[in-house]
Amino acid sequence: MALSLPAIMRTTAARLSALYFLLFALCAVLLVFYMTSLSASMLTGQTKDTINDEVLGLARAYQRGGLPVLVRVVEARSRQPGANLYLIADANGQILTGNVQSLEPGVIETVGWTSEPFSYQRFGEGELDRMRGGTSDQTTPQTGENSAQSEGEKGHNAIALVLRLPNQMIMLVGRDLGEPERFRAVIKRSLMLALGMMGLGGLLIWFFVGRAALRRIDSVSDASRRIMGGDLSGRLPVTGAGDEFDRLSENLNTMLARIAMLNEGLKQVSDNIAHDLKTPLTRLRNRAEATLAGKHKTTDYRQALEGTIAESDQLIKTFNAILMISRLEAGYSSETTSPVDLAATVSDVVELYEPVAEEAGVVLDATVPEAITIDGNRELIGQALSNIVDNAIKYSTGATESPKVRVTLERIGGELKLAVTDNGHGIPDDADRARATERFVRLEKSRSQPGSGLGLSLAKAIMTFHNGRLDLLPADPGLSVVMSFPVRGTN
Amino acid sequence: MAAPQSSGEIAYNGSMKILVMEDDREAADYLQKAFAEAGHTAHVAGDGETGFALADAGDYDVMVIDRLMPRRDGLSVIAALRSRGNTTPVLILSALGEVDDRVTGLRAGGDDYLTKPYAFSELLARVEVLNRRAGARESETIYRVGDLELDRLSHSVKRAGREITLQPREFRLLEYLMRHAGQVVTRTMLLENVWDYHFDPQTNVIDVHVSRLRGKIEKGFDKPILHTIRGAGYMLKGG
């Protein structure tokens, strides 16, 4: 994906890189200054030591033979190649001997170390410069920084120690600063070069790494755009590198899966509402219309109205159940959990259904241990269990000679299994069994039984709310509906 | 939602003055008319502020308060009334039907909670049970209805002097029916108060429990005492 420069600068990666680069460069510049000033002062110190040694040697010569020896030694040393600077002048500053032809005015007037580097010319160099048309004597005081560049053009820089001899003559011993300055220039150049390389490297890394990151982000935004376009089955690319981009994509994918599930649920709910509420609503309307159309006795009207009320009540029940399932499944139910005695709840529900079972000729018995406390919602568990027991009684009635429904609660492994087993016809087909907990699914054989087809779906949603499962297992004969609750702690 | 046809004759136990706070004009009018048909007087307030002013000034037997109202919501009206020492029984009407919503409503000072949509027969039965003039029978230890007698301390039941043996749950069922003798008690009220469940069982399990109880307290006696009120529920009434 080609990006213009402003577009690149708008990316986070580019901004971060630029910031890092600036900080890095700042540190590098500071380092350059520190190193150059450190090395300069070190070299100046060395130079001063050398001068001190010279002065000591000259002092000894002076002590040995007075001025004539001193002058001789100075002249001898002046002629050596790469010699230091020597100058002996009379009390008025008139140069008598040495290898300095001229120097900045005022330098020899003050005794002691020269406060600043000064410019000078050796014997012989002045003529050369003049022959080349260069200027010489009028030099300006120079600082160490720019003297390196002006070297050769405006004479040399040096530092020196100025002494007054006992006879008021002036002696200057100095050393050219050319070497330290060259050294400093070398360090500076190499550091600048390193800085430049660093900058270039930074730009390259920024370009490649940043672009790679940009590409990943672009692919994520492209995928998002496709998904926003309506393709909820689309997923963000996961490269398998396990990096933060992958983690981001994985999380977003999980989120998308959840959204898709909720969306699917919502779609199913609206479809089901359309189907399962429209039918009875139409019937309701038709009944009212038919009652209005003919001439009827008062009792007929009353009957029609009672039928209408009964049908509306069923509609409301169905509606409530759909709403509850959707809320529980979507996870935005406001229901809370608290410690519930599961065993007591089971006993309650069995006791509630016992007379109904007896009337239907079904033996309902329960094997329940002592108290088992779980974290749950008593109302919801009671409702789920009552739906399941209700079903079991309905489907075992008349199925065998001795219809029976057994309710058992036991702990198996890390789960509490609450099973309702009947000995009716069961659901022999595996696919049918799997489908039985879907909303409004009423298997062919159960069409004749009253019910909304939501009982098991609601039980399943309630189990999901409790982080549990609802399984339908063949009981041979019959069906076993198992509610599995996870056991937490050491209960 | 029709007014129960039979409540006018049987369930009527004195006229009540009812305050209805309901912002839906049509529903409020319907309630006013239906309460009037049942022999009660109902006043209607269309919003929370008006309702609070009426409740604070008037002497009502029962209040029916919608949870969601303009200007002031039902729960805050109830809380304000309770803090002013008003103890008039309140039935909360709400479209929010989860158990926790009910708990919130009752905690705010409501005495009963009914989820919309509801049957008027259910509302009427609950309002009549709430009626503070119906008298608190909580403190009585022996309930008597006709020749039926229930001793809450010794857990014994007698009819015409004859001992009747009941299962614990049957005893609680009869106890509730006797506490509200002469009043219509609906199936959901029984499930709530005797079993402490608020859901709708698919099969009407309560009917079977009641008919079992009826068998025990009526079999061998000439007069029926536990009546079925069509379209509403049950009522215990001595002859």
C-alpha cells in the first residue's frame, strides 16, 4: 500500500519513530560535545606539562651559564624539527631570539600562562604566506572551535608560558595547538559521521519495521471494513507469530464470534417471534373476527372472549420465555447468584410435581443427598428443573406399562450432575436429541403435546448462565436429561 | 384481561379506596372501571408527582403504582411515602420481570410486585389480599373458617372436631388459604407464597395440589369449603 509522506506521518509508528530518533540524536549531540571538550582539555593539560618540562630544562641551563647558555640552548632547540615555540625578548618586548617571527600583540606583556590560544608565525612561514598572497599578522583572537578550520590560512594557534628573567628580559615557551585541534577535529568528524549513520539507520529501521507494522494494521483495518460491510463471518488475519498483533486479532476475533453469536440469536429470536407469535396472533384475530361476523348467543361471546384470554395468556408466556432465554444467552440478564441448596431445590421441585405425576400414573422418585450448596440462582434452577421434570412426566405418560421418572443428584468428578431420567420412548435419533434444546423445536412425536417448545431451550440457557451444561442422553429406554453444574471450591 | 365474573359476588369483602398511579391513560381508565365493577373506588394519578401528592393527602387502603412514570418514578414515590410514615400497602406494576427486579421493588417498600402484562383478576386478588382493612391475621395462632380449624402452633387441622392429617406442604397451603379466607387467591400467589417460586409452571401443578387438599378437607363432609373461582383462582369460605 503506497502512502504519501503526510499519510505516513499520521501513523503512530512514524510518530513514535520520529520521537525516538529526536531523543537519540539529542543524546548523541550531547555525547559529541562532552567527548570533544573532554579530549581538548586533556590535550591542553598534556601540552602544559610538556611546556613546564621545557621551562625546567631551560631554567637549569640558565642557572648553569646565565643568559648566553640559555640563548644557545634556545637557539639549538628552536632548530629541531617540530620544535616547541621559543622566544626571548628584551624588557620592551623586542624579539631577540627564538623561532617565533611575530605573534599577537600583548601576549608577552603578561607573565604566566596565556589565557587563550594566540596566533603566531614562525620564521620562514610568513614569507611563504606572503608569497601565496595570504595575510598574516593581523589575526583576530580565535577560539578553539573554529581555529581548526582557519588553520594554515591565518597562522597557527598556540598556548605558551611567559616568564620574566631576572634581568627583566622576557622568555616565552609555547606549543603549537595544531595537533590537539586536529585530534579534536577528527573525533568530531567521526562522531558526526556516526550520528549521521545512526540517523540513516533509524530511518531505514523506521521504514522497514514501521512499514511492516503498518501493513499488519492495514490488513486488520481492511478485514474490519469487510466485516463492517456486513460479512460477520469474516475474521481478522492471525499470522501465528504470537506477537501483540496476533493477540489483538485473536481478541477481536473472539469478540466478533460473540457478536456473530448474539446476532444469530437475535435473528433467530425475531424469526421465531415472527413464526411462533404470528400464528397464535392470527388465530386470535380470526376468532374475534368470526365471533363478530355471525349472530351469536351471549354465552358464545363469553366463550369466545375466554378463549381469547387463554390464548393471550399463552402468548404472554411464550413471549416471556423468549425474552428470558435471549437475556440469559446474551449474558445481559440482571439476575444474580447466591448460595443455593441444590438438594433442597430438587426436593422442592419433585414435591411440587409429585401430585401431577401421580395423577398421570407416573412414578416420580428422587435420590438426593444431604445439602449441597452451589453458587446459583434458586429461581432459575427451579424453573429449569421443573421444565425438565414436566417434560419427563409428559413423555413417559402412557409410554410403558409402568412409567417412571427418576431424579438423581450426585457429584461426579468436578461436576454436580442433576439427572432426570424417564423410561418413555426417548429420542432415538442423535441429531434429533441435539436439536431438542433449540428454540421452538418440537420433535414430530411431541407435536401433539401442549407446550411452547421453549422449555428445554430455557433450561439450556439457564445452565449456560450457571456456567454449566445441559445434555440429553439416551437412557435405553427413555431419555436422560442431565444438568451439569461446575463445582467450585471445596464443597 | 377481563374482570373476573365471579369476584363481584364472592370475593367482595368490603369496598376499598384504591389509588392507581399509571401514566398510560387507557390502562388507567380500564383499571378504574374494573375496580369500580368489583365494588371498589379507584383514583388515578397520571404521574409520580401527582400520585405522591394524592397519596400523601388521601387515606387509601391500597396503592397500585407503576414503576416507570413521568416526573417521578414509582420506586422513588414509594420510598418518599415510606419515609413520611405512610404505611399504605403498595402493589408495584412493572414491565421488568426478572426476579432481581422484583427484589429491588420489594426492597424499596413495595408489598407485592406484578409484572406486565397481567390479568386483572390477578391484580384484583392481590390488591384485596393487600387491603389493610382485611385485618392482619399474622398474629393469630388459630385460624377458623366455618367448621374448619387450623392451629398454627401445634400444626393440627380439624374440621367439625375431626382431626385431618396433612403433609407439611398441604398444611402451608391451607394456612395461606385460611389466612386469606373470603378472598380470591390465584395460582401464582400460591406458588409464590407456599413454594416461594415466581415462575409459571408449564402444567398447572398448583391445581393438583389444591384438589388433593380439597379431597382431605372436604371428603366426608357435606359442605364444600374450598371453592374454585373460574378464571381467577381459589377461595376458602365457610358456609
